[in-house]
Amino acid sequence: MADQHNHTHSSNKKVLLISFFVIFTYMIIEAVGGYLTNSLALLSDAGHMLSDAVSLAIALLAFTFGEKAANMNKTYGYKRFEILAAVLNGITLMAIAFFIFYEAIVRFANPPEVATTGMLIISCIGLAVNIFVAWFMMRGGDTEDNLNMRGAFLHVISDMLGSVGAIIAALLIMFFGWGWADPLASVIVAALVLRSGYFVTKASLHVLMEGTPQNVDMNVIVQTIEQNSEIKGVHDLHTWSITSGLNALSCHAVVSEDMTVAEGEKLLQKIEHDLAHQNIQHVTIQLETEFHKHDCSILCTTKAEDTGAHHHHHH
């Protein structure tokens, strides 16, 4: 599991680095082009590309920080940095969206002249750049399960739609003289930016709030543990994400008083193995007897202990 995690990690980093350079370079071209052609649609797309570049840079930093080893001060290491990066990323997106909305309202009232040929050429190249980066990220990175990669990937996809909007706006102004098509295209881009920002922020906050991971079904988890005949009951069950692709579980499991330490070890190994198939990578279970059972809330260890003899503390 760890090897696979590290492998996707390094390929994610490589994909992010190359994508960052491509996007950042073109963002500068598009911003200059938007300024020269006086197109808000291009400028908003460049703003979006800037947020792309920022999100890719944050994601890169997050992977780099996340690799720092755990220590006594931060026992999970710096893996959470990735989630904090995703929150920041989402909030930045939403801020950019509101700024574009504001600019567009001013332009609707008074559509300025736009150099449409330049706008068309730049937005067509922009579309090609985005398609390349999106393809590259899908092929080489983990855009499904990794929040950070998914955030960066969503930026690129909605950016692609932004380029399409700018192309359509340029054509409408060229053929029909519809000056309002430019601010309209920028509003559509802003709405997309706002949407992806909202979802990235929401998913990241869910992780920070120690919410149940999206790919974990609590009912199935309970069944998986209780299907072992030795288990008489489960309580204080918690599942949470440490970072994308690293889910943890802790619980108390009640067993009979005559269970030996060796039997306990064997039972825990089996449960751990079963839970790995339910997307739980880090398992902590405290075995206890009926006599020891109580209602409260939290943690345990993957050592089968002589539960009658020890005392434990609850968080």
C-alpha cells in the first residue's frame, strides 16, 4: 500500500510541475493579450489560469511538505498540509469569481471596443493549452482520489470551458457586433470558477472537520468488523481522513473474557486485512471484555492486551 502511495505521489508531483510551467507561461500570454485586446473574457480566463497556476503551485508545495517525516511534535507528519492547501485554493477561486462578476457588471452597462481577431487567436491557443494539460494530468496523475490533484484538475477543466466562452464571444462580436458577449462570457467563466471553488472548499473542510471519508460506508465497516463471531459488539467507532487516500479508523470491540492474547492478535490481523478492502489504511482497535465495556468516545491500539488488567484514557 505504502509503495503504491509513494509511486502515485511522485508521478503526481511530476505531472503538477510540468502542468504548472505550461499553465503559468500561457497565463502571462493571455493576461497581456486580454489587456491589449481589451477583452474581459480573456482577462477573466487569465485570472482563472492564474488561479490554476496558484493551485498547481500549492498542490506541489503540499506534496513536498506532506513528505516531511512525522516527528514527536507532529505525529502524522505534514500530510494535512495538502488539505489546508486545498481549502486555500478553493477560497482563492471564489474570490476571483466575485471580482470577475463585479467587473462584468460595469462592462454590461458600457461595453467597450474589443480587438476580436487577437481575442479569437489567443483564446483558441488557450483552449489547446488547457486540453493538453487536462489530458496530461488525467494520464499521469491521480485525479480521482487525491483532493489536491482533483482540485488542480477541476481548475484546468473549468478553464477549458472559459477558453470556449472567449472563443464564442469573439465570434459573436465579429459577426454580430454584440459587445455584451464579452462580459457575458466572463460571467459564465466566473460562475464555473465559483462552483469549482465551492466544491473544493467543501470537500476540504469536511476532511478538516474529521468527517467520514467519502469512499467509506460506515454500515459496511460495522458489518466487516462484526462478521467475526468472536466480536460481541463495537462502540466508539470513528473514521476520518488524515489526507487524501489515507483513511484512519479507531474503535472498541467487545470480545469474550476467555480470549487469549494470541487469538486476539489473529483476530485483529484479520479485521485489519478486511478493512483494507474498505479503503481504511490505518486501523486502531481496542479489544475489551463485557465486564470492561462502557459508553464513551474514542481510541485504541492494534495490540491485543489483557484487557482486564489495563486502564486506558479517552480523548
